[in-house]
Amino acid sequence: MEKTDLRLKRLSTLIIGLMCFMLLVTLVTPAVAGLIVAAGGVGIAGSVSEEGVRTASPNLDMEDISKTVTEMLPSRTPLDTILRNIGDSQKAESMIHRYYSVTSKPVVDVPLSSASGAGSGSSVPAKEYTYASGDGLDEFYIAVTNPNMWGVHDTFLMRDITIPATGTITVISGGTNIKKDIAFYVISKESSVLRIMPLNGIKGTTGNAQKYVMPDFTSSTKLYRMGKAMGEFDIQASVYSMVPDDEEQYGQNFISQIEESTFQHLTLKEVNWGWSDLERNNIYDMRAMMEMSFINGVKSKTFNPVDSSLHYTTEGIARRIGTKLEYGTGGTNRSITFADFVDWGKAAFIGNSGSDERILFAGADLLGALHSVETLQKQINGRDPVVKYGLKFNEITLNFGTIYIRHAPLFTASGWGENGMLLDMAHIHKHDFIPMQVTSLDLKKSGQRNSEAKVIQEASFLTLTYPDCHALLGPKA
């Protein structure tokens, strides 16, 4: 019995000694090596060097962190996830970035709203025309909104113009009017005034009996530009070129700090919650707030009088997109038809030199409205989700191109549930002034606080280089 008690005492002594030794190794040995071992994370005491970080936590290497971050809740921040998966982030040399973007040459114009003349001469250009009586005008002077896109010998189209079905300018009583697409030729140009002649439609009477004359059109009629019609001996044409405009974008210094007191770190936990959990949770939140800035941020350079420092905020890409597409009939109506969706596709793919694919990030309400469209629902149900950039998308194929639909949780969470963004990812670029990195702060050694801290930092911004390739979606007011 005494031998058993003695053995138990020796075993207890041995266990206590082993525990003390392990505690001593934990507290002393890492300090010698320059490391502080903690549950869920490894901190670095003193100066943080590249070699030290690689030794202490190999997964925090700069080459790997974007991939690691991308795998954290990728569905919550789809735009950020895609940009990190693409892996073509460009190194920024400054927090102020100048770049160039260009739009395509316009296809459509409208009459100048301020024009008020009769259209009979260059000094009295018109924005509309209504036939009164007589032979009709075989030439007409019209003022346009965007004169730079027009040149001599251009042709253009007015669609669905109402003309008499009789073939003459006089409408016979009881006759039926018809609608026709009328083409025009630009005879000459003076400032914002085009001298034009119709190429089809309706012919005049008496003196203009063999000539096409001006049909009625309103100030809201669109002028769709077509090709030039040059003469046999022509070898030159009026010049109109698109040159890129320089734009300026600011980077934003995104920072999130994690701090845990020594006492909290040493306290026994009911569940295993440590540095890695704190770090991961902060990255989740940081990525979400970064995506909000990348989409809706306002470009600014702000001086903070409290800490006497300069702060840059980046411009969100939604503020660079000029095309606005609507759905519903106004008020509370949020109905969408397949024809609406096709029109969105035409607006996105036609008239620019973008890629054959677009990604539609949609809020929950817009997504629900899309799923109520029977034709779209059939396409969605008839196909398995497509995995692109590490995310799943519903694929809709149109004759113009393919649209990949993805729910954007932050749209819904931030009051944009009825809205969406149709993006050409080939023309959105991410720039890193400081790629995402984790830095340990030795607050103990500096005498500031009895705690361990890490800072997660990324200084970055997005540029959108071809505004015509993208569109914003929202309900009609």
C-alpha cells in the first residue's frame, strides 16, 4: 500500500515537473528564437522581417495570401473573389493613379433640343418637322446634339416614321398611314447643323414629284448613324477619331487590427478560439467593406485635422458606369419580361468592343424578379450552374453573348436589393499599392500595452477602362 502511494507521489511529481518544463519551453524558448507561440497563431517579437514571417507562418507569404483570402467566404464578396482569382493585379507605384479610357464612337444621336427654326436653311435649323402644305422639302437643315460624330457623306436612319400610304405627300381622306424606316444622306455640315436629304419614304408633288421629301419626325426621334456614301473620285473623308481621356483614381489604405491581451490569451477557453479565428473573422469584415468601397466609394483626398494626416478614398466603379438600364413600369411595379432581358443584352454587347461575356451581380429582389421570368427560369433550370473564378453562376445565353448571373449579398445588405451591375471583367482591373499582408505589432516591447496585435493591410483600388461595356440596372422610378 505504501509502495503504491509512493509510486503515485512520484508519478504526480513527474507530471508536475513535465508541465513546468513545457510551460518554461513555451514562455522562454520562443522568446529566444524571436517567436511567441499562441493557440491559433504565431506572433513575431521585435522587428518583422520577411525571413522571420516566412519561418513563423509560411502561409502568410505575399504570393499566397491572396489565394488564402480568396477562399474565405468567397460568395459574400464575389467581385473581390473574382479579381483575386483572375490573378492579374497590377502593381501601383503611387496612391494617385492616372490611366486612360476610351469609349466607342457613338452610333445614335438626337436632335438638339434648343433648336427652334423651320429647317429651311442653315441659319434656322430645326429639331422636328411637320408637313403643312405644298410640295414638301427635299432638303432639310437639322441641328444635332453631338455634331462631332457627324461628317459630310454620312448616312443615317430614322426608325418607325409615320408616312401616308398613298405614295404622295397628300393624305387622301380615309387613307391609312404606315410606318417606315427612313434613311438620310448628309449633304453638308456647318457647326452643329446638318444639311440632309431623304433617300426613301414619300415623294413630293409637282416640282418635287420625282424626289423624296421630308417626312414628319419629332424632337425625340433617334438618328442611327450608318456608313458613309462616297463618290467615284473621292479618296478622302471627314475625320472623326476617338482618343482616350485620362482619368485619375485614388488608392485607399484599408487596415484592420486584431489585438488580444495577454490575460485573455492565457485564460482557459470553453471552445478553441484563438489568433487564427480572430484573424479570419477580421479578414471577412475587411473584404466586405473593401468591396463596398470598390463599388460605391467616392474619390476624395481628405485632411484630418485631429491627427494632421491626409487620407485618400477610392472611387467605386458604379460611379464610372454611364449606362443605366431600367425594369418595371414605375411606382411599385418591378415586373421583368424576357424582352427586357434581351434589351439589356443588346445594350451591353452591341456598339462596343467588349468581350463575349458579362457578369450580372444582382441584389436579392432583382434576382427574384429574374427567376419569375419563365424563359429565363427554363434556361436556369435546364443547366447546371457554371463554375467560374471559383464561384457558381447561372448561365443565360443570348445571340449577342453570354450573361452569368450571381447574387451579390452586399447589394441586398446595403439597400441595393433591387439593383444590379452588368460587368465586363476584361475591362476591370485591380491595382495593389500594398498587396494584402499581415504584420505583427510588438506592443509589449514598445511598452504600449500588455497584448499581442496584428495588422491586416491592403492599399489598392480598381480601374474601369471601357465604360460602354458595363451597365447599372435598377427599377424605373
